[in-house]
Amino acid sequence: MRGLDLKQDELFSYTTLEQRIPNDHPLRPLRRLVDTVLASMDRDFDGLYSRRGRASIA
């Protein structure tokens, strides 16, 4: 092998995005707004999906 043999100490990260994003980040209020709007549209989305077959991916 040529070059430096750099080792990666950890392959996976076990922290959530919630832990990584600061509480005062401007996207946090936007996320709450979008979650509320999408939740209010559940009935509309239900009509778009088939009642047969496997459940859709979230």
C-alpha cells in the first residue's frame, strides 16, 4: 500500500440530528411548522395511497 495508513476510529455515529443541531438554529421553527402542516394533510395523503399491498415507506 502506498501513502499514509490512516485509520478511521469510528465508522458509525450514534448521535441523532436533534443532538447535532443547536436549539437556536433557524430551521427548528420551520421544522415544527412543516410537521404541523403535513400532519394536517394526513387525510389527503391517505386517499392517495392504495389500501392493498405493503405499507409505504415513511
